[in-house]
Amino acid sequence: MGKIVRVKLFKFVLLSFFTTVLLFSGVNTLQKARIEKGELNLYFSKSFSKSNVHHFTLKNPHREIYDLKGIRLGHKRVPLGLGSYVRIAQNSPDTVRVVIGNISGYQPLAYQPMLSTKEYCISLPKTTKMIPSLPAKRYKNPKINIQVTSKPEKYTKAAKVTKVLKTSKGSHRHDLIVIDAGHGGHDSGAVAGGKKEKDLVLSISKRVAKELKIRGYPVYLTRNKNRFLKLSQRTHIADKKGAVAFISIHANSVAKKHRHKVRGVETFFLQNTRDARSQRIAARENAAVLKGAGSRLSKTVIIDSVLNGPKIVQSNKLAIDVHRRIMTNLRTKYRGVKDGGVRHAPFYVLVGASRPSILVEVGYISNPKERKRLFTLRYQELIAKGIAEGVDNYLNNRKKEIDF
């Protein structure tokens, strides 16, 4: 009788073991969390969709909360070494919670890198001290243990601006930036409320050029007046001029029935996409820029360029830096600025440049409220400043990466 009980008990334990294995084999786990270059980088065991992220804010004190659905902590060391401002914990059996706290006015930017479905990144406040995820034996060295991402808040705004100009001016005197104001001439681009996209983007492009020159960059505008450029002219200027980056500036638009709902800033880099919204935006911009391109423009060649372009990864990084700074600047002065995110789409105007290239949709000219803001000097200057700061951040980080 005792033998039968032992056999049944053994079968029960064996069944429980295999049930547990089957149950958890499909679980996605957070394997690593690391702070690098002012961002919290999260690494998962399996593909992770940003649609499984629930983001919200708590006050008193201010905290940014990110709930990662369908995720478990891979091990107890994951939350370690992130400093006092970042906390990670298993909030429920199937949800990991990330808390970034004690920073009022902090506007985070979260995104998923294009080439990795197993990562998720969240920008961190620039005024905080962070502890990067380094091996425990290295924590004894205080110089390695603490990473200061920016000057303390006791510095005045004017002092910080002076510092930026002093350090970047001269170090970037050979880094030519090409700014492309979309449309022009007979091509007005989007038109709404009596306002034309071609006028708006030219005005912003000139302000971007001014901001970049203040920072010591040489700048070339593809057009500095109301004239139309063919695709071949736009796509090869950056290469001919030896530019380090190509930035095309546009404004978005939707049909009248959606004009009061759709708004926001979006930044694109070159890549194929299945996203219907990105395809629609690219199709509208491409329709204008392809005028006069001629029969030699082969769709196959364009697609090959999109898929095989050597600068896609760098363009993605440039887009992230530029977009983050635009959003940060706008939100310091305006409420309700919608973040359309960093996206990718096959914009033909970006195909020809064999260097980091992005297209910034500064807002929806079709949205009455956003249109009013877009055509104000203050709003344009904040956008221009954001683009310039993003370019500066990108190139400074890039030079560190390749050990200039």
C-alpha cells in the first residue's frame, strides 16, 4: 500500500514539474536593465511589443510609470545598479513596473529600436546622477560608479548656452549639415486655413540654419526662397556637398473630417514599412517630390536603396535625438503637444543621400490649433532649436563612438 502511495506521489511531482516547465517556457523575461547615454535600456529574452507598455504619471512626488505587460523579471539582479531615481520591480505576476521618480517637468521619450525587437528604451532626466549597470567589483571606483549626464541645475540657462557654444563651436566647423525645406515654387505642399506648407517649412529651415551656425556648424539650404526642386536635385545635394547629415523639413495634413483630431510632431528615417499611417504620409510627400523625376526613376532601385542603405542605423539615432529635443523644447512652453514618435517610411527624398538622413514632420497644418501654433515665431524657434540641439547631441555622441 505504501508503495502505491509513493508511486502516485512521484507521478504527481513529475506532472507538476512538466506543467511548470510548459507554463513558463513561453514567458518573456526582462533579462537586463542598463543605463547608457542618458537612457534606460531594457533587454528581453523574447520579442517584445511596445503595445504591451502602459505609461502613466503619478504626482506628489512626480513619477513616470511604465508597466510592461506579459513580462517577468529574469533574475533578482535586474533592478540593481540603476541609481536612486530608477526602480524596477515585479508589480504583478505578469507585469514588471519601471518607476522614474522625483523629477518634476521631466518629459520622457520611450521607443523601440528599429533593428531589435528584444529592446525597449526610455530617456532619463538630464539633471540627475545615474549609476550605470557595471560589474559589482567596479563599484568601488567612484569615478566609474557615477555618471553625470549634464551640469547641475544651479547653473543659469544663459551659462549653459554659453558653455554649449564654446565647446561645439570649432569642433564641428567641418561638419556640414544640409537642410531641405520641402516643396516650393508651384508645389505648395499641404494647404489649410489659407496657409501653405512650403512657406512654413522654409521659415523653419532658415531658423534651423541660424541655430546650427550659432553652434559652429556650416549649413547649406537646398532652397532659401520659393522655388521648386526636382527629386534628383534634392537627393544628391548632401553627397555633393560632403554633408554629415541631411534633414528634410515638412508639415503634415489629413482630410477635413479628421482635421480636429489628428495632430503631433513626427520624425521619420528611411526604411520600408507596413504601417498604414506611415505609408500614407510617405505617399503624400512622394507624390510632390517625384514630379519631373522622369522614367529613369525605378521603383526597384528605390526599394533596394531603402533596404540596403548603409546609414539606416545612424539615421535612426539621428531621428531619435532630433525628435527628443523638439518635443522637450515645445513642451516647456506649450501644453498638449502630441508626440507622434520616431517612425520609418520609404520617403524618396531620403533615398539618394548616402549619409544619415531624416524627415521631420513639424506638425499638422490641417489641425486648426496646431496650425496657429506652427505659424507663430515662438513655436518655430522652439522647433528649430530642438532640431539643432538634436543634431549636436547626435554628432557629439557619434564622435565618441568612433573615438574622434
